[in-house]
Amino acid sequence: MRVAKFCERNIQFTDADKAIEILRQNHKDAVDVCVTDCFRRCLKCRVQPFCRIQLTTIEANDAEDLVKKILQTVQSGHAK
């Protein structure tokens, strides 16, 4: 199972918390969600939700799009 790591500061400024909620409720068998400290992406942090799966950063315009991209990454095995 892949772990999607979310930056706690990004959660404060975007709707990444909605993506976390969707993943935890509907996709807990595919993705494990983890909230971590700051990723040091200060300029992007306030603009759009993102997460990291291993070395791959996944960005989106909103929570729903982020969930779709996370699931595509996990299912395709593109995360390194």
C-alpha cells in the first residue's frame, strides 16, 4: 500500500483536508494517509493542495482532482 504524505501547512491554506477525508473514507484500502511537518514548499503551499508519494509530488487545483491524481499514481505504480 502506498502512503500519501500531506504537509500540515498545506492543509491549513488549501482544501487538502478534504482530499484526506475522501481518501480515508473511500480509498483506505488503496492509500494510507499521513500528515507530516512542513515540506518547505512555501510558495506553492498556499496556492494549491498537494501531497507526496515517496519521491513523487502530486499537485492539483482542488481536493477532488488531487484524489483522482493520487489514485492514478497509486494504480499505475508511477510513484518511485
